Amino acid sequence: MAPPAQSQRSPSPSQPSGKGEVSDLKSQLRQLAGSRAPGIDDSKRELFKKVISYMTVGIDVSSLFGEMVMCSATSDIVLKKMCYLYVGNYAKVNPDLALLTINFLQRDCKDEDPMIRGLALRSLCSLRVANLVEYLVGPLGSGLKDNNNYVRTVAVMGVLKLYHISASTCVDADFPALLKHSMLNDSDAQVVANCLSALQEIWSSEASSSEEASREREALLSKPVVYYFLNRIKEFSEWAQCLVLELVGKYVPSETSEIFDIMNLLEDRLQHANGAVVLATIKVFLQLTLSMTDVHQQVYERIKAPLLTLVSSGSPEQSYAVLSHLHLLVMRAPFIFSSDYKHFYCQYNEPSYVKKLKLEMLTAVANESNTYEIVTELCEYAANVDIPIARESIRAVGKIALQQYDVNAIVDRLLQFLEMEKDYVTAEALVLVKDLLRKYPQWSQDCIAVVGNISSKNVQEPKAKAALIWMLGEYSQDMHDAPYILESLIENWEEEHSAEVRLHLLTAVMKCFFKRPPETQKALGAALAAGLADFHQDVHDRALFYYRLLQYNVSVAQRVVDPPKQAVSVFADTQSSEIKDRIFDEFNSLSVVYQKPSYMFTDKEHRGPFEFSDELGNLSIGAESTDTVVPAQRVEANDKDLLLSVSEKEESGGPSNNGSAYSAPSYDGSSVSAAASSQMLSELAISTVTGHASQSSLAIDDLLGLGLPPVAPAPAPSPPLLKLNSKAVLDPGTFQQKWRQLPISSSQEYSVSPRGVAALTAPQALLRHMQGHFIHCIASGGQSPNYKFFFFAQKAEESSTFLVECIINTSSAKAQIKIKADDQSASEAFSTLFQSALSEFGLP
């Protein structure tokens, strides 16, 4: 057999072709190290390129350290750069090898070529080896006094690196004083800017322990220093100008005349081509004039043109950043931007995130003079192929109507949306029509005439269906088919997955019953029976509440459920004014882009005890865990069940006792049919309406009036027999694997006591409390009002494990519990034990 053909593909220059490749490089470098032959530098370049290439792809070439250092004895600056790159990469992980580089780096720091001096000094300071700091002081001192500005620039940043390696060495060498002298006297603007940056960082770190550093930091904000920087600001680079402007923004002028002097000095910065400089200047203007109302408004007028120019130029990402700041200003003073509304029209080629922000701004600037043009433009977007933008445009039209601008025309437009044969347009329009009717009841006849033609089968989105049901109940006297539509929805109760829709359905059928009792009695009975059997706690409680109201007195029930209503004057804002002011104070930062104050995405206490890492896809417990709580661990979070997202309230579909203290009869067709239950409820309600029934004294155990014998109160639960292991241990990997594999044994919702809710302001208290019951927390997260915990426990006698997911909402005082167990037969006993432990949380 012929040997296999050799591959014709040449080896990649970035991969070694064999195990001896690094050894070959080492021998070749050694041969070239002492050679002075012509063209030797070209040969070294090729070898150096290979070494750097291997290092870049992660191949360990640290064995070549000595040969690379020996080959660095050359005047070729390209070779020097590659050698410095190699040395900087391996010096930190190999401190012993780094010592070999000190001599040649110190020698290069005295080279005649300023470029080599600067590069050598930068590499020397980048070694970041604590044992070598004594070798940095001399070259840094010489570098700060060097005649070349590049070397001085590198030396200034080298001082900052030295401070982070050894703060005491940096302070003892009196480098901060040298930097201050250079900052105030150096002729090069970049050196001055680097000095300012380094001193701010050094003095801010030292201020807590040194009064002198605190005084020096305050001296940076003195009038002479601030004016010194302002007079030289045109010499600085864009980065340095932003640094100076940030410093000026912290300065507090002593007189009003100073404010105008500073603004006059910075006036031309508003015309700068760099968006960062313009935004930094605007922040200074806004902060200086906060206490001067008239001047502050004039500043808005002045900064409007530069911002609008920046929005229309540059990349979409830059436009979005600038537009976010413009959005903040528009929300604070919409009347100033009302004449410029056309700048906020969406362009076809803009990304959706830019369009969404512009739609919000169009809504904000709408007034009597421009509403028609803005609404006309927004209606065009409703047919946009980008469905999210089409939805936002419809919402924007509704928001403008709620601001009482040109309501007649807008209502007509919204009713036209209802007639469009697009599900998402109809859904959004229904929600808006509901809000409009709450504020403008006088439009009910026109709206109901159109809404009555919409089939409930064609509305699938929960919010839209809830809005339609609300209108069916609120205006059932004007809608001929309202009782029959509600009845058909109740027949499909089990197929409706949204608790919001079921809640609205209960309320709507009650309202319809008060207005048209004969036609609605059957539907009401079925709705209440289904609601009492519902697994969702809120639905169950509302059905129970309505039933008891009807038992007591129908007239009272009508006054409670369907009282005379006044038109809503103002809808609640989603963001408080305090939050908006905090964002404004952090102008020209990520807070404006995220539309939330910085503490909400930087402070651990607001992020929750977990830090999220998108790159690693994992979670890590924060440092605030105490010794009495489970030590810090890491949990993989790529399993959907383990994601600590508490923004959406989960609904449990398993058997539940709803955490209720009542013992209502079950909704079971085997004992009494649902039809019979509905009929009994209907008869009760009708007899009360006609005045033949007095206040009912039916027992709580016979809520549906089924003639069941009274049941004695249930005895207090006996202490659970299940014993748990006090020293249970479970690693995060095993927890995650078990959570994926095991089925849900129990899924229930409990009520948390008010004391427990109050104690949950510090989630760590719950972890300690549960650990006292031998139930250990392996992961937790979230922020008020939603917290999420993962617990585990083990049997005392055997290695059977219980896993728990617990989501607590402090607003509703509800806890949703999912339990998984190795031993399914013991899950009920553990559920009782867990509930008992949770009920004791917060008790003295």
C-alpha cells in the first residue's frame, strides 16, 4: 500500500509546527545574541515576530526570557518595542525572571533616543513586581526632569503605577510634590493633564489617612488652580479637556461674576467636534446655574443647538448617548424643545433603541401647537415593519391624549387602530382606549361602539384581554352581548394562564351582575366557583372576598365593587422626581444612558448579594455573608431554573393550599358538579337582590352553600417528625445537577408575616434564621421588593436531599415555594417543616 500523501498545507506562522519549535527558536536567538554581522537586526526581527506571535495565541515561551533579554542590546526601536512587550507579559508571572531585565531597562532609560528612554521607563514601571520597586525610584526621578515631553508624560503615569505597587515608597520619595510642581509649571499640556489625573487618584486614596493629602485635594479646587487650567484648556487633548471640565464642575464660585467668567471662557467648547467635550461643558454650565433660574433656562436654550447637531452626526451609538442626555433635558424642560420636535422624527435607517428614545421625546414635547403634526407622524409609525416600534408609537399617541392635547382627533385615530387587521395594533389600542375612558368617560359611546365589534377570540395578549374585559364589565349596560362574552370567557377559565386576566374577569362579571342580574347569574356562579378553586392566591382571595360580600349584602357589594367613579386626572409616573434629580446630578455618565442613578448598578446592596458575570455565566455570593451563614460559593446560572430573575412573578401550576386560613370546599366534579355550585351561588345572589334574603350566617366551611356539615376547626399542626442534618453539605455543582434532574415535588404559595417582611430588609437575617432550622442557603439574590433564595437540607438518618426555590415579594407579603426531593414521599413533611420555619421568621 502506498504511503499516505503528505499534506501540502504550510504550517501556520502563529502555531509551532512541532515540539522542538520553541527549542529551535531558543538556539537561533542565542546564536544571534552576540553577533554584530550586517543585517543581523532583520534576522532578529523575524525571530522576535515568531516569539510574539506564539505568546499572543497563548503558547508558553517564557523559556526564551534570557535569550530575548540578551538580544535586546540593539539600537533598532522596533526590536526594543517587541522585547519590552515580551518582558512586560512574563515579568509579573515570573518575578525571578523579571530581575534579569532590570539592568538592560535601566540602561535603556539613559539612552540618547528619547523614544527608547520613554519606552524603557514605561516597561520598567509595568513590571508590577513589589520586590523591584527600589529600582523604579531613580529612573522615575530622572524621567520627571527629562528634557523630552514624551519621557516626562510616561514618568508621570509611572509614578501612579508605583503608587499602586507600593504607596509608601511613592510618598516617601516625595513624588506627589514633584507632580504638583510639574502640573503647575510644565510647558507640555499632556504632562500637565497626566499630573492632574495622577494627583487626583493619589490624593483621593490618601485623604482618608493623611490631613495633608486632604488639604492638597481641596487645593485642586481653589480659584487659582481652576483658572490656570481654564486658561490653558485649548492646549489640551479631548481626554484632558474632559478631565479639566470635570474638575471645574466641582468648583464652587464665590461670586456670580465668576460664573459668567467661567461660562465665557468655555463658550467655544460647545462648538467642539468631540461629543464628550460638549457634554462635559454642558454639565459645567448646568451645575453652575442651578441656583439661577432665569440663567439656567437660558443655558437650556444655548445648549440646545450643539446637542441637536451632535445627535444628527456620528455613529448610532454616539447619537444614542447624546440623545439620552437630550432626553433627560427634554423631560425636565419640554417647553424649551417644543419648537424643535421635527428633530425627533425617526429615520428609516436608525436602530430601534434610538427610535424608541425619540418616541418618548416626541411625547414629552407635544403641546397645543404641535400635537396634530406629532400624532400624524406617530400614526405613520404604527404600520412600521418593526413591531416593537409600532407598539411604542401607538402608546405614544395614547400618552399625548392623556395630556389633554387634541383629544377629539386622537380618539378617532385610536378607534381606527382598532379596526386595523393587525393583532398587536389592536392589542395596544385596546389598552389605550381603556385608559382614555378612565380619564374621558364622555367618549364611552363612541369607543364602546367600536370595541363591541371586536371578538374576544382575536385578542390573545393578557394586557389587551384584561382591558377588553374591564370595558365589558364597566360598560355592560351599553354593550348588548357583554354577559354572553363574559360567560364564554369563564367557560375557558382553565385555558387562561394569566392571573391578571382572571382577576379582571372576576371583577367584570360582578359589575355586569349588578347591572344585568338575570343574564349574568349563571356566569357569576361559575366564575366564583372557578375562582375559589384557582391555584393563584390573589385570584382565590378575590373570589372568596366577592362571595362573602354577596353573602353579607348585595347592595354593600355593589358599593364596594362598582361604586360611582370619578375621572382619573393624573396617571402615576413610573419614576419618582427624586430619582430624576439624582440622574440629573450625574449628567455625562452612564446613569443617563441607563436612566437610573449610579448606586442602582454599582452598589452591592442594591444589586443584591450576588454579582452577575455575563462572561462566565455564573453567580458569586457577595462579601457581606457572615460566618454564621453559608460561606461564599459560586453557582452556575445557565439553567433557567437557577436564574435569579425576580422581575416577573412566577405562577405555580401544582397543587396548592394557597396558604389560606380558610377551609373552603374544593371545586371537584366528582362530589358536586360545577354547574350545581354555580346554581347555588346564583340563587343566593338573586334572592338577596330581590330582598328576600337577610345577612347570611353560613359557616365558613360551607362557603358555597352546599349543605355540608360543619367541620370542627383543624387542630394546630403537630411538630414535624422529619429530622434534618445540622451539618448538611452540598456543593453548587451537585445542587445545579439535581435541580435540573429532579421533578417538582411541591409548589405552593405562603403568606409571610408582617414581622417577617420587616425583617427581610436585611436578607442575610433570613439565611441565618433558616440555618438555625438546619435549612442552608446556597444562593440568593434580588432587591426590594423581590428576593430569591435557593435552600437545601438533608435528612439526618440518610443522604436524601431537599432543594428549595423561594421567591419572596415584600410588597404582597407572599412567598412562592418550589421543592424538589430525592425522596418524594418525604417532600410533604419537609414542606410542612419549611413553612413552619418561614412562619417563625421575624418573631422575637
